[in-house]
Amino acid sequence: MCEYIVQYDVAEGFEALFAKVQNQGVGNATGIADSSLHRTFEPQDSRNVIKPNMQVNAIHSRNGVLECIKVRWGWKPFWSMGTMPPMTHLPLHLVMRSRVFDRVKRDGRMLVAVDGWYEACEPEQLKNSHRLSYTTSRENGPIFLAALAQVSEHFNGCDGLVLVMHNDSSTRQQRLLAFTAEDAQVWLRPDLQWEQAQDLAMHMALAEPQLEHVLTSTRSLRGR
């Protein structure tokens, strides 16, 4: 499971996605919210390590306009308050097929542009318990992670973002649902249904040939 994400340069990720949407003429996304550019595209380290409960920049489509918002990584739906910690990951089949998630599925689908993510090593790699595997793309450019988020006009304790996982047929394991800019915009379609989402994960999600993994030490992440 993903332990940390490395937030990609937000402006570059946002512009890459918008360019693909314009070129393909897909969906209703026809513009960029000016306020998003000025509010969130501040100079920052393009390799900013984001941990659960920290704020992350996410891309959302509102009334056909792409905008970037800040939201906490970790969602506390009202029905889980006081009974479980904030959720950081959810499986795609549960998100798309359970009525519990209808509202956030309809209004809260987002994309998170990242350089990569850190996750625990597989058992056969785990010779040292303090090592993580860093996953990134073999190609230049951002990776777009599928996410869901509850974002209120006035912040409340339930607000937060959760990353979406799917079953990777090649490894038979749960993996973050990740896309290139060319395919990512499909996730933001307001009418996306379970069958379409399943097809999206099977045929458009980034898979092993497009990814590379580097073993690293947790020491390099301490203090960040």
C-alpha cells in the first residue's frame, strides 16, 4: 500500500492534463479556473513528499472547468467518525458499486498529479524492514492518480481525499489507479459508470512495463 506520494510540479501537471483534454475534445472540460492558477500554483519543490493527513493539490472538474484545490489526504466520512481512522485508500470496485459512495463518486472524483509514490516492499524484496520501493514512470511527465474527495465550502472534519486502488491483473495485487495525461481525463467524466471504470482500469491504467521501481531507505524521508 502507498505510504507517501511525491507531488509533481502542480502547474506542469495541470497544464499537461488540460492540453490533452483540449486536443481530444473529450467531455465538457473547456477551461481552467483562473482562481485555481493564482491560488495553488505557488513556487514549490517539485519533489515534495506528501504523507497522510498532509495537504495535497488535486485536480477537479466543476461545471466543465478544470480547477486545482488543496485537500487533506485522509477522508473521514460522517458514518465513520469516531470509529475508524481517516481512509487513505479505497478499492475501485467498492467505490463504484456501493451506494455509500454515491455522493462522493458523483461530486468528488479528482486526479492527483505526482512524480511517484513510496510503498512497502514486496515480501521477497523485504530483506530490511526499513526499506521502501519508490514507483515512478519510465517516461517524462506526471502520473495522474485517481482519487475521491469530499470538499466543503466551509471546512469540516469530514473533508479529505482518498486514493483509488484496483486489481492489477499482471501482479494480482492491489495497485494505485494511475494514468498518463492522455487517459486521465476519463476518470473525471461525471457520467462514469462501474463497467466503464472497470474497463478504464483494465485497459488504460499504467502497468508494469510503463513503471519503474527503486529501493530506498526510510531515512531519506525522515524530517520531511
